[in-house]
Amino acid sequence: MVDPLTSVVTLLQPKMSYTKIVTGAGRWGVRGKLEEAPLCCCVVLEGKIRYTVDESELVAEAGDFLLIPSMSAFSASSFDEPLEHEWQTEPVVLENGEHRNGSVSAEADVRSLVGFCQLTSPDAALLLTLLPKVILIRGDVRLTALVQLAIDEARSQRPAREVVIERLLEVLLIEALRSSNNAATSPGLLRGLSDERLAVALRRMHESPTLPWTVAQLAKEAALSRSAFFERFSNAVGAAPMEYLLTWRMALAKKLLRTTGNGVAAVAELVGYGSASAFSVAFNRHVGLPPMRYAREHANAEIR
């Protein structure tokens, strides 16, 4: 069966933007908006860091891994709450290349590896809504090793560096998502997959998007009544079953139109529509452009 996590991460097309070592000394705080990349990951190597992401507070300790699929406002600070004048808008870059928060002369008591990556798919914003806003994973040695490999590769000049980084990031994202301890607390794809009944329906949708699914048929796959399935799915995933299926079909259709050169009728059939006209109406309503116009405007998109 097709794994929904794999198919979503593949469509996100992650590419490493840049990485840095961030250290802190004494009392410090940095806050603002991160607009460089939609994905931020952090491995805390030493000490503790207090984070606030979109008004949600958490403390990350040595060995913890933090993944933020999308971020608007954030703050990071020392475990001891900084005074107002001690807050910064960005770290200071030291001679050794480290990015320092707090005192630039004292010995660092907090050290972390921070990486940012771009999601090159035009569907990134759409698909990010399927993921939790913050994922904190504690004590996962396997995940930490993957991050360190990605950072090391990003700083190297070895042959095929970009290919290796891209593959590492895909593995990293899937590993982080499937290892998430808070999957069930935040609506999204992870919470749906953590429910054994809903996971069956989700996998069936990803495995066979061409089938004429109905809520009743998906409920049968999940061994639930229609009403129970609809409520359980909507609460867990944050979207109604048919809304989720439409989102996934349109994401697949956009990729096919960008990369294959197939006509509207062929794409319509590949994403589960019985006619080109029905598909065109749904695509135009969902994307805001007719399929052929979308295909023309994205004719030179990179083929993965």
C-alpha cells in the first residue's frame, strides 16, 4: 500500500537552504519572524532552550529534536527568562562562524544545530496544512544522527552533494514525522495516521485516488459507521474526508500538469475524474486557473 507520509513528503520537494550552529551564553532571548524557509529543524546539543511558536510554549533540552513545518512568529530564549533589554532580533555572528545569543565573551552554555529548508513544490503551502505546526521529539539518537549528516553534507564540497542532501532531508522528514510523540495532539495527517481505523482509509485514498470514493465506502474501509467515520476523520485530520481527498487529488493533478505533458483528459482520469469537463471545473474552482492555463504557466517545472 502507498504510504501517505512518503507521498506527501515527496510532493513537498524539500531542499536544504542553509544551516548554522547557534550558541547561547548567560541570559538571552531572540524573537521575530522566520521568513527564510517554511521548514525549520533544530537539534539541541547542550543546555536548554525555551521556545514559543505561535503562542505555544515548550522547552527543548540536550538531545531533543524540534521540527517546525511552518512558522509565523517565534521566540527562543535561555531557560532563565531574559529581561526586556536582553532580547535580540537576531544572533551575533562570531569569528568562528557560530551564531551567538547573549554574551559574546562568555563560554557558551547552550549549543544547537539549526537547519532551514525550502519546499520547492508549488503545493507546499497547501500540503503544510496537513502537518502539525510544531513537533518535539525527545531522545531520538537516530534522528539526531540524520540531522548531523545533513548539516555535514551541506557544508561539504563533495560530488553529488545536492542529491545526497535532498535524499537525507526526505528521510529526515519522514523519520521526524513518524517518530513524533505529539502526533495525536495536533489535528493533521499525523493524527489521522495514529488512528488505526482512519489510517486504513487514508492509505486507501493515497493508494487509489482514481477510485470514485464516497464517505460511505471510506467508512467501510475503516470499519466504522458513516457518521462515526466522518466525525472522527474531520476531528483528527482537520478536514472532512472528501475535502482531504480533493486536496490530495488536486496536488497530484498539479504535479502531473507541470511535469508530464499529459492532456487534461489523461490527467483527469489519473486523479479520479470521469470526464475532462468535471475535472476542469473542480480544478478551476480549487486552484483558480483552468488546467491548460496552469500547465502552460508551469511548463518548465523541474521533473523529480
